[in-house]
Amino acid sequence: MNPRVIKVGTRQSQLALTQTGQVIAHLEELCKKHRLPFTFEVHKIVTKGDKILDVTLSKVGGKGLFVKEIEQALLDGVIDIAVHSMKDMPYEFPKGLINGAIPKRLTAQDCLIMKEGTSFDDLPQGAKVGTSSLRRSSQLKAARPDLNLQWIRGNIDSRIKKLETEGFDAIVLAAAGLTRMGWTDRITTYIPEHICVPAVGQGALGVQCREADKEVVELLALYNDENSAKTVTAERSFLGTLQGGCQVPIGAHATVTKSNDGAQVIELTGIIGSPDGSKILKEVRSGTDPVTLGAEVAEYLLATGGKEILSEIEV
């Protein structure tokens, strides 16, 4: 009997292909361990978010800028699984698709690549800082109103090059992407969470599949990391309650710890910020059910001014 070829869909950026290759390597190990007759084949797919590079993501509008075309390929049977960065994923999936696995998460933190200095505080007065994220710019402006935040798009490598060619003092990136590329030596400093709460799902990957494809569902269940899934589920519950996407200034980060009696507790920090950084609403709560916890934090922030902030933002 010939092994089934599982077609794996991904964006075609260097980071997307690298992390997809890492996922396939892990799945191949699982197949070997459990004697499963599968091989894997990469399919590159261009998304709307990849095509539009001359404006900020918030101005492009809509949710799922980096996933819609890939999800359609899944629904059409062109591919069998899709590897996504969880921070790109809208809360709602198309009918028939599920997230089959969230593998072990890397750090969720943002980081700075700086021309000079070694910490956030070392940025000079009025420093030109590049980011394509309203969430980042909102929080950085709140911490340092003097900073000159400028949008910057493109893949990781091209953004790093713009640090030299376009006069930036620093650029902000997700540390996990640099880690997956093997470029941690380029990180000048990690931005503390009290300054910049990460994006929902940042540092985590999602492996999406068709709910009806039982073979793939069973394979991906072996790949799922329980603690990573719990933290991402809490953050995405927060996102879903706010009905937000990755282009609005909201952030959330959850961790799993053990209480004194040995039970697992999830702690979730959530923020809603105004684009200019003049208002940052933050709430930290703990609980045992990730879905309930995410909704509670979101509802509290909405009730204490968040609804007004989000209503003023055109998405």
C-alpha cells in the first residue's frame, strides 16, 4: 500500500516556509514513531496580505489577510493541512475547518533590533521606530510619547535591511519569528510585557485541517501541546469576545502555572489601546477554563472604556 501524500499549504515567505519545514519534520518523526503511512508535500500559496506591501495592515482592512486563500485551498481539497502563525488567524474558522494542533509555543514577546544601545530605554529622544502593528505602536507611544513610530512592511529580512537603508533607529519584530529563522543573535533586546503585551497567539503555530479528514485529525492530535493550546485558547477567546483581528490595537498573553494545591491555573493579561497611545486599558485575571477566562477579561475591558476605543477605529 502506497503511503498517503499529505499536502501542506503555507505562505511563501522565508519564515513561513521555514516554520512549515519544521512542522513537517516533527510530523515525520511522529509518523515514524507511530508507524503511520504518510509523506508530506509543500504547496506555496500567495495571500492578499502578501500582495499588498505599500500600506499598513490596518488600512488594508478585513480579517484573515494572510489565511483566506490558504483556507479556501483546504476547503477545495487542494491541500490537506495548513501551517499558520496563530497571530494571523481570525477567531472564526470557515465551516468544516478546525485547528488540529497547536505545537509547543515559543516566546510570545516582541523584541527590538536597534542600531545603537542595548535596551528600550536606550532609544534616543524622538527615535524613528518601525512597526506595521497598531498594537505595538499604541503601547510604545504610551510608554514613550516622544518616539517617532513609522510603518514598515515586508518579510523579516527586508525589514532588517530597512533599519540601515531607511534611517530607522530600531524596528520591532516578534521574537519567535527570529528564533525560528535561527537569527536570535540579531535581537538587541526583548520588550518587557509591562511595556508591550504581545499579540493574541504570538509565538504559536496552528496546524489547520478539514474536520472530516479523520486520518489527519488523528495525526495532528499527537502533535498538539496541551499547555500551548490552553494559553492560545484563552487569548483567542479574548479576541473573539472583542470581535477583533490582528489589525487593531488589542493584545493578550496567557501563561499556565500551578497553584499551591497542584492544580493548573491560567493567568491572562489583556489590553485595548487607542491608536495614539493616549489610552491603554489593561486587565489581568486568573482562572481554570480558558474560554471563560478570555471572555471575562474582554467583557471587563469593553465595559470600562474599551467599547468606545474600538468603535472609533475603522477596520
